[in-house]
Amino acid sequence: MTMRPPRPVPGGVLGPAPRPTGRRRAPARPGVLAALAALALAACTARGQTLPVPPVGTVQKPPATTLPALRRLVADGAPGAASLITRDGRFTASRFSAAGVADLRSGRTMGEPDHFRAGSLTKTLVATVVLQLVAEGRLTLHDTAAAHLPQDTPVAGPGDRSDLRTVTVRQLLDHTSGLFNYTEDPRLSRQLYGRGFGAHRYDSHTPAELLRIALGHPPVAAPGTRYSYSNTNYLVLGLIIRAVTGHPYATEIHRRIIVPAQLDHTSFPGTDPVLPAPHGRAYSAVGDRRVDATSLNPSRAGAAGEMVTTLGDLNRFYSALLGGAFLAPRQMAQLRSEKHTGGAYGLGLFATELPCGVTVWGHTGDINGSFAQTAGTADGRHLVSYRVNTDALSRPAHGTAVLTAEFCARRRS
């Protein structure tokens, strides 16, 4: 994965892309009462509720509203681009559209079942598990990070300049911790996405090793003083999940989210460099060359961005999350709260107001050879996920145009 330093506010690789300017709109309250996370499926069943499932019967698919915007992404230089639209929670009637190619050699087009690396979209699932643990009383948002870390985990850098004993769980979730972003370390970044990528693409990295690199740098701000997107925050949250539950964060995500929501094509590969079939190719720019980055060791990302998924699974997850299937109302309100970041980021997702005034919620993610975004209405019934098989959008506004084409078109219709 590219692991580039962050783009200008509000984020960067493994993080959210720049938002369009415009008036912020207060988030709507979730419309579905939720099951507590650890027992999401059982609790929903007990209340006569279920997580979203494909409706029975034949329903007309929505029009291919995003196709012109996908073609612009290809014209900008992406080999291929694809999107999936789900309206009214009707997953079997979702509209898939694609432009360009999934493989420059074979000319194969992107397919709806294709797997890809999702980068920082991983963060929303990690945040959901953390908020479930809050609901269960196993930690609080005001706890310090150091209070819930394994004993062998580094908690401070030289001279205690960066110190996890002064950083709270909330500050990790909303990127106000001030912790240095480990992907910006000059030596490591050359290996992760620069000219050293070819020689280091299969290197394994432990969370403790990457955290130690981050703590070796001064903080970018005092904890709680300002928003600064950092992959280090979610690296630490993954360690906290393991310490609190006794299981790796990927195991908890599988038990609490993947199984109840039937995300059959979502996985956390750990150190496995191979994408599941079917998949296309992933292309990354290294200097003036385009490099095939399909195969790599994703431990460089860990809880900050290692997830592999499909467009369909992204729509299904965000529909369930925004609809209230994983979090109780109090935690849903916390998830959406952007008050500590000046409207830049909640606790694992963020809101974007589109030019037509529609506000959507979701996240972006990028990793070597892949960029993706999911956005949905506050109730989770209308969603768009799109992806390109390269790791950065040369014109971020054209990514926003994919969302605008569908959500604003639906408003006019």
C-alpha cells in the first residue's frame, strides 16, 4: 500500500479526502433502534429486527447516474473506476457501473464481485467495535490510551514528548490526539510508497514497531487541541481492542460485524500479500512509473487500513451501521459527533455536504494501488460506494462528483 503522507486537510492515505466547501448540516438521529454490538444479531432477533437482507422479489435497478463521473476519473488517469448504488435498502437491485479496465494487460473490465484493498475504510469498523466496548462498560471515551494497552507496548517517546498516558480513547477515535502519523516518517515512507516499495513490499511490520516509530517523533499538537489525521491513532485502537477483549481486533470485527451483517467477502489478511479471487490489478505511481502494486504485505497498515472487501460488502456494512444495527442510540450519537474537530471528523466516520445540500456520511480509504469511498444518507438506506485501481485521485473533486451524481440526482427526481 502506498502509505503516503496525508494530503492537505482533512487527511491523507488511509484517510478522508478533502471535502467540498459548504454549510454544515446537523446530523440526523438514527431511525432504527439498535442492538448492542457484542450481541448484535441475537439482540436484533429478540426485538423482531434483523440486519439488512436482500428484499424478496424483482425490483428495478436505479439508473447508472454515476457513469459519467466514473469516466472522468478514468480520463484523469485511473486505469479503471467502478461504483455501486443501493437505494431504499434494496441490495439485490443495486446498480453497478464501471469505466476503464481492471487489468491493463488483459483489458478485463472491473466486476461487481472484485475484491480490493479498502485502506482507511477499515477505521469505521475498528471505531464501531471500540464504541461497542464503551456500551458494554469495558472502557470509556475518557480513559487514557495507556490504561488499556498490553504491558509490552511502548507508551512514550524519548523525553516523553509523545505520551499515550495523556491521550484519551476519544482523541484516538477523532484524530485529536496529536500523535505523529507513522506513515510520515521519512525512512519508512520511502519504503512504503517511494522508490523503495519494490524492495520492501513484502516486509512485515508489528503494531509495536510502527507505534515506536511514531512515538519517536514530537507530537504535532497537544492532546485534544486540534484535529490532525494520523494512522497511529487507529494502530493504538487495534491494540486496545486486543487488550480489552483478549482477541485480535480482526477477530472481534469478524465476530461482531462481519458475521451478523453477512459480509462474506470482507477479510483482514494480516501478513498475507494475496488478494482473494476475483480481483483485478492495483496500480501505483512510483516516480514517473506506474507499478503493479496488487501484491503486498498489508501489516504496514494493520488496524489503520488492512481490510480487503467488495463494493457490495461496503454498502451492506454502512447501511447496517447508519441504520443502527450495531450501536445503541447513545453510541450512534457519539459516532457522528464532530464537535471536537470543528466539523472535520466524528468517531470513525465523517459527514460531507454535497453541492445540492444533501449531507452524506461515510469514509474514504487509500492504500497502494487502491482508492475507495462509501457515503450514505443518515438512515443508511441510500448508499454509494466507488473505487479506482490506483492509490490517489488526481482531481479529488471528481471523486465527490460521483456522490453528487447520484445523491443530488435522486433529490431532483
